[in-house]
Amino acid sequence: MTATAPGLTIRGFTPPLSLRDFKLVAFDMDSTLINIECVDEIADLVGRKAEVAEITEAAMRGEIADYKDSLRRRVALLAGVSEDALQRVYDERLKLNPGVETFVQACRDAGLKTLLISGGFTFFSERIRHRLKLDFARANTLGVSKGKLTGTLFDRPWGDIVDGAEKRRVLLEVVELMGIDASQAIAVGDGANDLPMMAAAGLSIAYHPKPAVAEKAMISISAGGLDRTLEVLR
């Protein structure tokens, strides 16, 4: 393990690496590309943040083994919340994390395809996909009826919840469709549910991660923006 600078740790390789050696970069969304956990902020608008955030933190630390169950429990607490709350969270609370636009643009300039794989919600992931001009995105869809959240998740053809296993599966599926090797993929995340896709990729980047993730990532950023990755990727 070698610390190249305060707040930036690398493992398993000698920098610098070339971005052009990679063909795909996959990003987590909540607390990675953006500054919030969306489910927590929706809950905050209706006075339930503490209860929901406690489950979120335990899941991100890896203390709850069943991510799907943890998300269902959190979403159930949102039943009856007005759909308008989602737009309020986006407008009033959501910001891109520092350095995100710079790093995404550097990846695009180097010819990488960009993929967002989120355990969060499509209401936000689609807006972030368009905002950052990402190529692909997959996330969960909140159930809505008569303008209110149902407290459930909408079934999709591939299933109902993007958990760690689904993140890994989507990464590997896109790798195969692109005709590249998984070693040519980069995975960026912060929580325990990101570890499966990070392990499958050729390069793993942890952004302000939970301890269990920091211990396993090849690049771990604990201070500064996501663009600090460019200190070791040229």
C-alpha cells in the first residue's frame, strides 16, 4: 500500500496508469457522483430521515448482508410521500460531488464509455445521466400511484432491485456487449454494495468510502474531489 499524497491511497499497481488503457467506467451514484443519499433526503422531507438513514448507513458499511431487504425496508417508510418530494430533493439538495464533471470529461476524452449503476432511483439517475452525458444507466424505480409513493419498487424485466450482485452483473454484461475484457473496466463507488462490481473491474476507485471499501479499492480518495484520480491516471 502506498500513499501518493494526503487523502489519496493506491494499492496493487505503480502509478501512473493511462486512462486510454481502459474502455469503460462504471459509477455508483449516491454519495459518489452526487453529494446525498436520495432515499435519506426524501425521508427527511417527511420527518423520517433518522430512521431511514440508520438503515442506509448500516447497509453501506456492510452490516446488513441483504441489501435488497434493507432497501425495501427504507422504501416502505416512504409510503404516502408526495411524488413532488422527489423534485424538491433534486432541486434543493442534490449537487454533483467535487471533481465529478472533470473526471467524467477526462474519461470521455480518453474514449471510455460511461455507465451509471445505482441502487438509488431512476428519477435521479436519469437526470444525472443526461446532466453528465453518460452513455448508460440502470437504477431502481419507485412505485407511484395517484401522485404518491406506494412504498414499493416497480418490477423491471431484469428484477426489482439493483443490489451488489446486479451491479456486478450489469458491469460484466456491458463489458461483454462492448467486446472488451473486464480488466479494461473501471468501477467507482463508496459503499459495500459497490464491492462486487469493483472486484470484477480491472481498476477500482473508492470515493470517500466506508472503511470496508477503502481497504479493498486500488485507488481510495478520502480528501478532495473525484478528479484526484487524475493524479494517478493520465
